[in-house]
Amino acid sequence: MKMDHLAYGLRLSASFPLPGMPAAACDDDLSAADALPALALALRDPAELARAWSGADAELEWRGRQGDGRDLTIARAAGGERLFEYGELALFALDARMCRLECAPLEPGLDWQRVLLGKVVPAIAVMRGYEALHAAALDSPDGVVAIMAPSGAGKSTLALELLRRGWPLFADDVLTLCRDGDAVRAYPGTPHMNAPLDPPEAIDPQALGETLGILAGERWLAAASTSPAGATRPVRMLCLLERGPRLELALERLPANPLVLAPYTLGLSDDPERLRRRFDLYADLLGSAALVRVSAGPEDRPAAIAELIEGALARRLEHPVGAAR
């Protein structure tokens, strides 16, 4: 039995259960998503997939170290097929039309499914023409608030705090962007979150969603409160989170410079036209969304940072704002 899901601007049709993924609520949801690119997910035996892979001459397109220490690689064959390899745990073969993904887990468990939903599927969304930012995103009444930060800066903990305050989860790690006429809008990701095992005392992960598993020292959650799967939303604010021992708790608005987003943009391309369109999209995004820097010291609680962001939204970001310790 196939299940239909909506995520990252794609219409997913899976021949196997996806943990924590709700099916599209009704036929109306699917009718509204008919224009979305379709991606069929199917299971395949690893040995059969390896034999069928046509990429003897494939070139490595991308390699990235995941949080669990394993590498995720993407190789592209001359005919356009791609092979994703996740350590020693799974292979994923994408056809040249980018409409079918065959998944071949080498070991049972949730690790390969977390990479499938959190890394592989959003990468395919970018290949299908979307742009994306490496960011956690929550939905406010005025639009999406995205949080970008270096590893270890507390992005996930801040996202949990905003979720605790009633902000629906929009995306945990990848914010998918598209053009809608002259505007730039965002598609929600999946309901999954990677949460620290020991969050601050005020944050109870069990109250925010279902724990699907403990993977590589993190809690993999399916959030209880999420944005509607097929609906795009405007982006209201892009937050660059910085934490350090000599930083004051403060928020300041930055000039609308797309180059500031470069460390967080996803998608490789040697096509000059694609790169130009990408730059234009981020320039247009910053024409409607505020770009801010949020700084905090190690002792500043996530609740204090969240209050700073909420206060800036309430004041419509008319002036730079800050808060003393």
C-alpha cells in the first residue's frame, strides 16, 4: 500500500511506512499539490541495487560528514542517475528523471530513515529546482522565522524553546524556498526534529512530540505541532545566531546583503544561470524578510533568546533592539 506525503515542496509516494510522517490529510490536500514534483520511494535489496547501478563511470558530486560521524556521498553517472551512499548503512539510487528513489538499507533501524527524510529527500528537492537554507525554522503568525548557526551554537535548543511557546515547527534542518510570482515563499519540511538528550530544564521534549528513537546521542522527535504540510508561507525573519563567552544578549538588524547567507545556502551547481537565479532569489528574499544577528553568552537561557526574538517581531523590527544581561 502506498502512502502519500507532502514535504520540501515534493509529493512523496512511499511503498513503505515513513516513521513519524503523517499521510496527506485528504484528497483535497493532494489535489492542491498536484503541481508539485512527484517522488516515488521504494525499497530494494542492496545487492540488486548495486548490480543495477549504471554508474561505473560515476563522479563524486558531493561528500559531507553527518552528525553521527558517517559520511553521506552523492555520485552522478554519465546518464544523470545518482547514488547516495550513507556510510555502511544504506544506499539510495535516484533515476535520471529524479522521479524515483530506490532505498536499500544495509542494516535495519532508524538511522537510514532519518538520513533519508532529513538529508536525501531535501537534497533531491534542490536538484528539482528549489533553493534551500541550512536552518531550523518555526512558524509565527506573521510568517516563518529561520535560525541559522554554526554547529554547537544551540540552534536546536532554541527551536525547541520556540516550539514550547506554541510556534509550530516548519523545518528542522533544511528550509526549502521557491518563487511565487514576485515573492519568495517557503515549503515546510517533515515533522522531525533532532533534539539534545539533555535540554534545559524548562524544555520537556516528551511534551513537544513523540520520541522515535535515540540516535547517535540525539533524540529524534516527531513534533506534535507543525505547519500544514502542503502550504507555503512567507519568510518573516532570518536569524544568525552567535554564542560566545564575551557576547552580550542582543539582537540587531543587518543590511540586506545576500552574501551573508552564503555559508548556509545548500546546493552545488556549475551552471552560471542557476547560480544567478539563486543569488536573485536570496536578494528578493531579503527584500521582504528581516536579516538579524542574535548574540548571546554561554549563560543566557534559550528562553531569554526566544523572548528577544518575540519582542523584535512584536515591534516589527523598526529599530535595532538589545537586552542587557
